[in-house]
Amino acid sequence: MKKTVLSVIAGVLGTLGVLFILILVWPEGEDEETEREPIQTQTASAATAEAVSVGTDASSVTVMVYMNGSDLESEWGAASVDIQEMIDSGAGENVNVVLQTMGTKKWRSYDIASDTAQTYLVEDNDLTLIRDDLGQLDCTAEDTLAEFVGFCKDNYPAERYIFVFWDHGGGPVYGFGYDEWQDEDDSLTIAEMAGAFSEYPDLKFDIIGMDCCIMANLETCYALAPFCKYTLLSEDFESGLGWSYTDWMKKLENDPGISTPLLGKYIVDSIISDNETDEGGDSACMALFNESAVRNLFDAWKTYAYKNENALLGNNYSVEHVAKGRGFLSDWASDESDVTISDYYISDMLALIESVDNESEAAKSLMSALKASVAYYGHTSDKNELTGLAVSLPYGDSYFYDQLCDVYGDLGLDNEYITWLGKFVDTDGREDYYDYSDFESGWGGWSQYEEEYGGNTCSGGSCEYYYDNCYGYDEEELEEDWTYDYEEEIWYMYEEGLLYLYDEEEDMYYCYDEEEDAVYYYDEYDDEWYFYE
């Protein structure tokens, strides 16, 4: 018997945007010809097509939390707060939450040692010590990360894996981590992250997320693409709240087979909701990135950037956005820092496209690639004009560029691009910051790009949008109206209560009628639709 499961996102139901999926199971039959024989029954079985929450068959998950407490814990106990959120989730039976604690001179709760790194497991509504006396590990060292990943893989094997970096972030050049026991300039670069993950070629994470500031950039996504299906990152400085762990970990414990995009949506929405309602909240944005499309995005960006070189060099397109929350070490509590995103040379990709060139073929290709890469985006209702993903251009900063060359070179980015970025160090436009006010006042969210670049729906401050139409495919008949789901590897189109699916491998079309709760398949020989059961 040949069984094929065809799954596709069917829509967003209700104001919360709850995703549902249509699961179609190929019927038993002796061969394909028999299976495709027209069915003469006049009613479809309810079991034929069932609208269910997006899911897989996985029954176990290991979540690895690389927790560098830093000054966030020693000064304000932020790591302890998040540990309590993880404990409150009730994880432990279906989900292994494994934490490695390090990098701070004072842990505020749970008797966690500060003079040595330790490893803990969340279970039985508590925190269990499983490794002690590891020494004062350097969390900014590649081998520390690699060892932790290997330990979790060997001792807590599961059907699915998620990785979370917890601490400060410094963008694609400065990377992750401020370890209070190490030199303040030490950090874990995105190239070192890639090096650590590459030691386990058989391990593929569903999500690699960063509970850190300003890591949602093209370069970080590029570095992590070989090791995960999705990344979950913030383009902005994070508020003091960071991620909200209880709800999404509880959902994962209750349904370890939940689909990765839906889980990512829950994580994003919980972060945005907390910042909207908690008195410690602030402006926030968070995005889930489809890593299968990132390499093509990088190629599209280079084509666009080279074409628009003069314009890019003529102004400084780095965003001047003030730090808050976790954004700057000494001013975290008072929020008085004058550090801005421009200090890290972060340019929002969508804002840059709209401000420099949004009409050329290179621009349209880049926008198409960008839409394919960003699977879900949320922001607080104060309308944070950052739109999901950034890129770094080193305007007037030779030190930053020197660091960039080292990191990007270690990462394996091509020398032509790295050399080209050097032009931004001495450009005359380095002091002329571009005024994004027209874009900010005119941007109505991702929904305004719906017609040209693929469907999306918005609810409150969060926007969800599907992968770009025909991205990476040549089928002319699919270009206008169909969308490709990268995770399920199937085309779909949803309109007027009908869900159409096309399976390239089987060369078969299907249709689900929601009103009749009936499934049909298309017989190309008869040029007719038949009931499917």
C-alpha cells in the first residue's frame, strides 16, 4: 500500500489567527491506477477530510536552553524569572527542557552556582541538577556550545529539537553573549555558532531561537540555515521581559507533535502579548524565519545591492532606533541609554527596498525572496516600524568592518561581497542618516503587500503571511494564484471556501469543499472532479 499525507495551511480562523490544516490520506489500493479510479458515492465520509490543528506524529521534544545569566541575572534576576516560567509550563513528560547555567557572578534563585557552570532539567514542576562542577565555562567559546549540544543529543534524544540562546545580542558581527567571568569584548560569533552546530551533521533543529536583542538579520539567518528549519529572532532591542516561556512550553508539552510554524506563531504572539499587557513591557517585534529560503534571499540581496550601490553609498541607511530593556548593559533598569540600532549598522530590509528602489526586477526578486523567508511576524500595537529582517552595512566604521571581515570570512561568505562592504567605511554618505519618516508614516503592515507578493492576514499587532508564490519553481500555471508550503512540500490555493492542493511528486490535484466537508480529486483523463474517499 502506498500512503501519502498531503498537508497545507488552510487559513486563519478567528481573531487570534488560529491555524488549521487539511490532512488527506491516500486510500489503500493495489496500484495507482486502482487508487485513481473515479468514486461513484454521492456523499463523502467525514473521516475523509478532517480539519485539525497543525501537527506531526512526534511524541518527544528536547529544548536546549543555553543560558548565560550575565548582568541580566546578577543585577535584576531576569534569568531566574524565565526559569520559573519554564517550570510553570509543566514540561517534563513529553518535553525535555535542559538548561546550562553560566556566565553570571550571582544567581538569584534555585541555589544555582555562580562559581561553576551547571546543567539542569525541568521536571516535576521543579529544577533538577543533572551536571555539577563543570568549571567556569566560557559561554562565548565555540567548544562550550558544541559540548552542550552533544550532551543533550546523547542523553536526551528526541524526535524533535529546539535550541534557545538566552542573553544579550549584538547583531551579526558582535554576536551573542556577555559573560561576566570573561573579557567584556568576548562574544560567540555567528560563525562560531555555525561551527559548533556543524559538529553534529545528523542533528536538525526545528527552531533555533535567540532570546536576545537585534539578531534578526540576514547574516544570522544565513549562518544558521544548514542546522534548522526555522529561526526565531528579534530585529529590535528586546524589552526587559524577553521571551514568555510558560504558555508555549505548555502547548508543546500537551502536543509535542505541534507543527513548527504554529509553535513559532505561539512564541511570537506570547512575546507580543506580554509586552502589550505587562507593566514591564515595551515596544517589541519578533519574527519566525523559513531557513530553506534564506540562501536564495542572500543571492537576491547581493544582486539588488550591487545594482543600487551608488544610492546605498549616498546615505547612511542604518536605523536610528534607541535601545531599551535588554539593549544596553548598564542602563537596563532605567532605560536611559542613548545607544541606537545605528551603532550596530542595522538596516531594515523592507524599509531599505521601499526607500531606495522598489520598481526594478532586482527589487521585485528581493521582495519575493524576503516574503518567502519571513514565515511570521509580530509587533506591538504602538507600530514598531521595523518589519522583521535587517542587513548590516558598515557606514564609516573601520573597526566594525575589520570585525565583520573576520566573522563573515569564517562563515564562508564570498570574498566579493566582503570586499564590496569595505566601500561603506569611507563613503561620503556615512554621516547622512536617511530619514525613514515617509516609510514609517506610510507603512500599513505586511498586508499592503498581499496582492503582489502572496496572501497574508493581520490580527492586532501580529501579522502572519504565507510563503511567496512560486518561489524557486518554474511552473507557469502556478505563478499567479498558488502558494508553496516549504515545510510540507506542496502547493496550495485557498479561495471562496475551497482549498486546492497540488502534489508535484504525484502530479495530482485535490480540492476540499469546507461547506460540504467533502474532498475531490481531479482526473486528467476525464477532465472531471470526483469524490475522494
